[in-house]
Amino acid sequence: MRVISIVNQKGGCGKTTTTVNLAGALARDGASVLVVDMDPQAHATLALGIDPDELSENLYEVLAEPGGTDQLSRILINVAERIDLAPSSIVLSALEQKLAAERHNARTERLASALDAMPTRYDFVVIDCPPAVSLLTFNALRASSEVIIPLETSFFAIDGVQKLLETIALLTDRIGHDLTVRVLPTLYDGRTRYARQTLGDIRELFKDLCFDSVIRMNVKLREAARHGKTIDRYAASANGALDYASVAMELAASPPDFRQADAADDTQSPEPLEVVVRFRDEAAGDVRIAGDFNGWVPDKGVRSSIEAEGPARVWTKVLTLSPGTYQYRYIVDGEWRVDPENPESTPGPMGQPNSVLHVS
Ligand SMILES: Nc1ncnc2c1ncn2[C@@H]1O[C@H](COP(=O)(O)OP(=O)(O)OP(=O)(O)O)[C@@H](O)[C@H]1O
Ligand SMILES: [Mg+2]
């Protein structure tokens, strides 16, 4: 079962549209899919043709009640061939308060436990998250092995994405499992220069962590949602259907550990090397490193240690890199900075300076 969260705290970037239509495309290719609607707005539930107000039970019962996590199967609704839905409702917004007294671990592992206890095994579980980093989002990430971040090419701000990547990095530390993070450009209008440039920036920033597929602007996607249907059922030849079919294909072709598998198979590529960088500071409490080598997820795939050196502390970061040129920054107590000991920097795709590392 591949469990994939669709996450971005920014509203309106295409999370729900991606959840529902990716599920549609995967099911069309023969996969069995469960859509989990973790957003109290219940947009994914509505877009799959279900009126949340008419249901007597929804995810709230599963996530909030004692013993509820064994009951996920009970609330599932079959919405289309090979697609089941775990529906949401506005009451989900009360979950945070309801579970306030519980320990962090117990609160955030509800969905993971519910999926584990479920007797049916799906090929894919796709989780729609609310536009907030909340308990619901933590539950989703904790249950997932993969994350897709939809990025709007019509309005893109790097700061929001950096914040999100930091959150994911801190969370993976805490839950002790790794997440494969990929970004998907959405709401693309190739007629505008801004969108073309933003798409280029996103590709340069995330390299192979960016899907090759791009979701174009397509009014049929909006119409399909209003009719409670996935795009492949509503308008099979629309651009929206073609674009999500192509994301599904990419996803099916790349299991979560695809990067390691690729590296192992590729006898042509030179051996990766261990590269050590150091950051010295007297005041910093937490120092991480992020760059195009780890998809800008702070400290992902990095071995880290701290030593005292007089009044200063020295953070040692061991990176495993193939020969090439990389861009990176340090995140010092949440603030993104260039490497003060590295004189070489370059304006990154978004204009802010990045430090440059040559490995040969
Ligand atoms: N590729 C697209 N072409 C045209 N309209 C789109 C496209 N993707 C999404 N939309 C529309 O944009 C709006 C926002 O999309 P969506 O609901 O998927 O975003 P979201 O990230 O889930 O929003 P929220 O943060 O509120 O949950 C919706 O009306 C949706 O129908
Ligand atoms: Mg949504």
C-alpha cells in the first residue's frame, strides 16, 4: 500500500483537485485506491459526489473516539469503480480540541493506526490535507511514506514552500521515518510569461523531485468537481484528464525509494563521495542544511553531529554526493542563510543567494 499525502498549507493550490483526479487516474489504470479526506471543508468528499451532511458517520468517529481506529472500514464509501472514500465533515475541525489532553504521539498516530488496522489493502491511499499545518496534517504525514506538494505556477512564493519543507523535516525526525517528497506544478497557464518562468524556477530548484508532468489550467477540472466526478469520468479527453493520467503514470513508474534504486542500477554514474561541511556559531540552537541534493528538505539524507569548540558549537554535516555542482543554504533556527565560510554564492532560481559546492 503506497500512502501519499497531498500537502501544502497554502490554500487553493490544487490539493483537492490533485487528490481526487490522481485517484481517478490511478483507478483507471487498474489500481485500487482509497481517498482519505482529512480536510474539514470536505471538498474531496463533495468532488467525489458525496454530500457530507447526509452521512451519519465520517472520519471524526474513527480519529476521535476510543477504539475508533479499528473502525475505518465501517465508514468507507465506494464512490466509483476501484475508488473508496473515507469521508470528511466539518466536525473534523473539532478534533484538535477533542484530543488536546492526549500525548503528542497518541494524537498524531490515529490515522496511521486506522490504516494499519484496516483489513482491505489498497494499491494507493491518497490523503487530501487541509490548508494548514494542523493535527490533521500531522496525522496524514505520519501515515504516509510519500508526499506530493502541489505548487501553483500562477502564484508562487518560495518562503511558504521552505516553511513546509522545514515542517516535514522536523516531523520526520520526530516520527523516525523518511518521507519521499515531490512537487507537482499546478494551475499552469503557458500563455503567461510569469507561469513559464515560475515553472522553470521550480524545475531548477527541485530537479528530479519535480514531476515531469504539469497540471495545466483547465476549467473542466472545476466543472468535474461540481458534478461530483473525477475528470477521467467527466471529460476523458480534457487536458485535465491527460495531465493527471500522466502524473499517475510517473507515480506508478517510481516507487518511493526510486532514487536509491536508480542509483544502484546505474553502473555508469561515478561513485558518490562523502563531503563534509561545517557551520560554527555561538548563539545558534539548531542548524540544518538543505540544497538541491536533498530536494531542499532540511537535513534529509544528511549525517549530522555537534561538537563544542571553545564558546562556539560546530555542526558537522556529512553529505553523500556524486561529482557535480550543488546549491545549498543553512537553516539556522528557522532562518535560511548562505554559508558564512564559503565565499562562493550564486543567485538561486528565486533570486536569493545560495552557496555553491563543487564535488569532483
Ligand atoms: N488545473 C486547474 N485548472 C483550473 N482550475 C483548477 C485547477 N486546479 C484547481 N482548480 C480550481 O481551483 C480551486 C482551488 O483548487 P483546489 O480546491 O484543488 O485547491 P486546494 O489546494 O485543495 O484548496 P484548499 O487549500 O482550500 O483545500 C478550485 O475551484 C478548483 O476547481
Ligand atoms: Mg482542498
